[in-house]
Amino acid sequence: GPKVLQIPSHQIIDMGQMVTLNCDPVSNHLYFYWYKQILGQQMEFLVNFYNGKVMEKSKLFKDQFSVERPDGSYFTLKIQPTALEDSAVYFCASSLAAETLYFGSGTRLTVL
Amino acid sequence: GEQVEQRPPHLSVREGDSAVITCTYTDPNSYYFFWYKQEPGASLQLLMKVFSSTEINEGQGFTVLLNKKDKRLSLNLTAAHPGDSAAYFCAVRTGGNNKLTFGQGTVLSVIP
């Protein structure tokens, strides 16, 4: 089936640093999403993105978070500065229409 | 907003036995329902999507039942085998927005 790739699979950084998580969505998809999963807890919606704009974001999408997809390349989630509570697995997803989401395998972020 | 409750969090069954995972949701406007399977270190794999008009949905080795009156969605694995061992997540889309609300997940172990 369609594949969403996330790079890197693991990232360890010091608190206060900036981090960028990269997502290579399915090539013809138009909608892009980030979800956050803290270990042992459910996946929670962060943001969705369409036509170059944030369509909707949750209260978990703090001011330190930003997303972009410059020139149809990677869909990125940037956190600046990072905090300890940002440690989690971040899942990227994409969809053609606002319907079936296809997920990547996640990036495990550890903030020390 | 929509809330999804998934039970049980852990389930252990013997090979050949059935396994049932259930989600309940709160918003009667929810109209698309999904089951995802996640093996360790892998992405979420879509098992089935269900539209609200279909109560019984047959897959390969499993059935998804939707009870709109009770706002309950269940995944029934008819004869589990070790390859079914994974985490399973339900997800619900509610009318008017473009995001999925996930259940907490169920870790299924199938013992040979």
C-alpha cells in the first residue's frame, strides 16, 4: 500500500535545542498530519495541513511548534525550543482526500 | 469534542481462539470509523475503514461490527494466529472536521 516515510526513526536532543522531524508523504496526497503518542498512551492529534496552510491544530500544538512543506518536499514538524514533555513518538500521516490516513512508522524523540 | 474509549488495553489469547476489541465513542455525528494494526517499530497499517451506514464489515480473518445506537465499534478476530500479535487502534472521524480521534490501543498477544 501507500508508504509514508519518516526520518529519522530516533532522535535524542538536549532540552532547549531545536529539532526538525521530517516526513515524506505519499506522492499524490494533499492532506498532511502530525500525531503525538506518549509511551503507553493513545495517539493524539496535533495538526493538519492542506494547501500550504494549517487547517486545524489541537491544544497540544504549542507555540513552539511549527509545520511546513516547502516546495512539495518533506512535510516537517519543528519544535523550538524543545521541552522535556515533548519526548514522545511523533507520527506523520497523509491522505489524498480528507478520508483514509496513511501513517509513517514514527520518530521517537527523546529530550534530555 | 469526540472521545473514544478502547478496551481492553491488553489481551492474551491462544492460537485459534477469537479475540474481541471494543471501542465506544461519544459524538453521534461520527461517520467514519477505522481500525489500524501496529507491529513493533512499524507504521500503523489500515485494516478496515467503515462508513456509518454499514453495520457488519467482513475482512480477511476478522469482522468489524458497528452499533450506532450504542455508539460501539468492535473488531472480532475469528481464529487468532501468532501473526496477529500487535497493537490495535480504533479511530473515529466526526463530521465537519478533518482529524481522527484514536482509542487508547489494545496490545494483543496470541500464544502458539
